[in-house]
Amino acid sequence: MSDNMIRVCAFCKRQSRLTKEHLFPKSLLDHKKDERKPERSKRFLAKINNFVDGEPSIKDVCAVCNNGVLSNLDGYFNEIYKRYIGLAE
């Protein structure tokens, strides 16, 4: 499947070219980065039954959703994480 194909956005269900979305909010990964030990820097993805390096992402949402409502949702999650879960920065 070509990267330029028009597909359906997983969020708004409109047909569009899709963009990459982090599986976990980047802000969460940034918070957890300092806590991880080097030997635990990989993440297990059950769908592929394997460990991966880096930040897992998927190309399943359009740019409007990724840079709009989903970006706002990530920001909200970041605030909740900092307030109730994370350490004071």
C-alpha cells in the first residue's frame, strides 16, 4: 500500500491521506524516558509479538485530527499525568 493512498481516518472516518500518530502520547514517553534503564528502552508490541526500539507510531489518522483534537487530547493527558501521576517538574 502506497503512502500517498487515500484511506479512512480512524478518528473522523473521512477519506484523507493519513499521518503518523504516536501509539502513546509523546509527552508520556518524554516523562518516562528519564526513568527507564537502558536495558529496558524497548517496548513490546503484541500485534507483532516483538520488542521495538523508539517511539511506536501508526499511520491511521488524518492531519486535521492528528494536529487538532488528538493533539489537544495528548495535551490534556499530559496535564493529568503531571498533576496526578508524575513527579513535579
